[in-house]
Amino acid sequence: MISVRFYRSQNEMVLAACDEELLGRTFRDGKLKLEVGDFYRGEIVAEDALPAIFAQATNINLVGKRCIDAAAACGLVDRSRVLTVDGVPHAMVFYV
């Protein structure tokens, strides 16, 4: 399951999504720190709902393998550009 949360800012619709089991955890790798906190805490949805949810966003913050896999399957994420912090993948998608 995936936690999703939308934020509205003027004409922007920002989506924060993470694999549910990562909520509340912090990951470190050298100087990198990835906190999966309340920013990502939202409605819990099934992975197959993600393509329709992605379509509503103007930019997307993703944490976790299942989120990244879903975004890659939709052509939104190039896996070679995914940042990994302590084994946890993180990606951002911006529409221009």
C-alpha cells in the first residue's frame, strides 16, 4: 500500500507519495538524510491507483521502491536518475 497526500499551491498540485512501511522513518547515507515524515502521511491507496493519482499532480515527490516502480512504468521516472539513500529510492518529477 502507498501513502499519498496532495498539497495545493496557487496553480500547482504537489503530490507526496511513499511506500506505507517507510512512514515515520529516517534514512542516512553519508551526508544525505531522507526523512519520511508527515509530509508523506496521507490517504492509503493500492499501487494500481497510482497512475490516475499521478495524472492529477504538477510535481511529485516519491519515496520507496513500489512508488518508483509505478512512476517508471508510467514513463515519469528514469531509473538512472533515482537517488538512493541507505537503500531507499527517492525521486522527484516536475512538469514544465
